[in-house]
Amino acid sequence: MRSWSIWSTPAPACGPSRPASRRATTSARPCSPERTPPTQRPHSIPTIFLCPMDARAHIDLPPLPAQRIHRPPAWWWGAPLAALMAGIIGVGILLDGVVEHGDLSLYDPSVTSAFIADRSAGLTTLAGALTLLGSVTVLLPLTVVALAVLALRRRWRQAVLLAAGMSMAVVLTVVVKHLVERPRPGAIDLLGPVDTGFAFPSGHTLNATVFYGIVAGLLVVSLRGFWPRAGVILAWLALVFGVGASRVYLGYHWMTDVLAGWSLGAAVLAAVALMAVVWSRRKTALHEGAIPGAPVQVPDRAVVRVQPRGVQ
């Protein structure tokens, strides 16, 4: 019985039947235990070469070294779940007040009057620009562009999360509006074209919270360092607050409509975060081999034992 050893080498002893890569190949040469293989090339694609044509090869793979698998910490589940429950409870409290004409909805007329009293030309221009950032006219093209960029970069998971989040936001906006059927403030104090739709919740606020929140989350994951991440989060919070305040300033919504939009937006973002955590845990399980069909890591070195034909 002869012993053969496989390693990465730029020039194989015997030509391969079909090269797997031009950068690096793998050859099998007879060797002794004292022989040291050459330095391996990183990122090489191994190809087995067997010179004796009347031989039968058996490959013995060495045991895989223990690898440290990253597991998501417990707060990855706890934080999104807490945010989801808080958003649902907040919407429920606001909805109860709107239906019974009590709780926070009692302060809606006074808050609207305070915004109207502080109107100015500069604030009106700023409010118009902010409310435009939360409109379908802007969010729909931005969503399409973001999905296209993620698809071109093959970020399929992020694209699915963005599409799922925006779909949930649109569905919740339409369904809750038609279930509650709350009228908007009077048109006499309205700055802009008349909107005949329902008020609760604010669609601009909800959609802006979800879209810019997902984009901010993707940026936070890709950035390094505390201050860049904190800057992205603060910019998202300021933009979302500005969009919601502009809806009250322009006279399109009551205060509780905007609060409901923020609450539902937080709930949608929490649901998207939970989807990302589930996806991450499934990927970890695949690496551990806990799921059938999981990829197996094969080492780039192996020992080939060659026996002549007819020898058992």
C-alpha cells in the first residue's frame, strides 16, 4: 500500500482531467511521513490528481477543528419583543381614547390651536418639506431605488426585510384608517390641498418611521464606531419627529393620529427586527449542522490511500 498526500501546489505532477481553477491546483504525490508539504495557498480550490491508472483511492479526512459559532445574545430577542408589545399597547390606549373621546384625545384641539398660533412663513416652508419626505410621492421611489441597490449588491436578506416592513406599514395604514374612520381637523385651518381620507393613524408618520428606520438600521449595522451609529439614529429620530409634527402644523392630523403613527411604526420595526433575528439564528444553525442540508466544511488537506485493483 502506498501513501499519497494532497496539498495546494502551482504545478501538479500529473495533469488534471479538468482543472478547477487557474490560480491554484492540487496534486497527489507519493510521499513519506518525513516529507513536509509546501506552503498552502489561501483561497485555493483543490483538485485531486491520481497518477496510477490501475489504483483505487480512499480519502481519509482529518477531524475538523472545533470552531466558535456566534450565537445571538438574549437581548436580540428581548428588545424587539418589548418594542413590539409597547407599540401595540400604545396604539390600543390611543385608539380607546379616540373611540371614547377621552384620555389624550381631549388635548387634540388645544395642541392644534397651539401649532396654528405659532405659524410663520419659515416654519410653513420647513413643514411642507418635511411632510413631503413622508408622502407616497417620495417614499415609493425611494423604496424602489433602495430595493434595486440591495438586489444589485446581492443583499437579498436586507431587501426582503425592507419590502416586508413597507408592506406591513401600507397595510396597517389602510386597514386601521377604515376601521376607525376618524375625521380630520377642519379644512378652515388647513395649509395645503384638502385630504378627504381618514385621520387615524397618520400615514405619513407611519410610513416615514418604517422606511427611514429600516434604512437607519442597515446603516448602523454597516458602520463602525459609536458616534457614526449614534449620528444615524439621531438623524432618524429627528426626521421622524419632524414629519409627525408637520402633519399637525399643517392641519392634516390630530396629535393622537401622529402618536398612533409612531407607535405602529415602532411595532413594525420591531417585527422586522424579529425577522432578522430569526434569520440570523437559522443561519447559525446551518453552520452548526443542526438543519438537514447544512454545508459541511471540508479541509484543504487530506491523505489518500491508494490500493491496486483486486486488492481488498
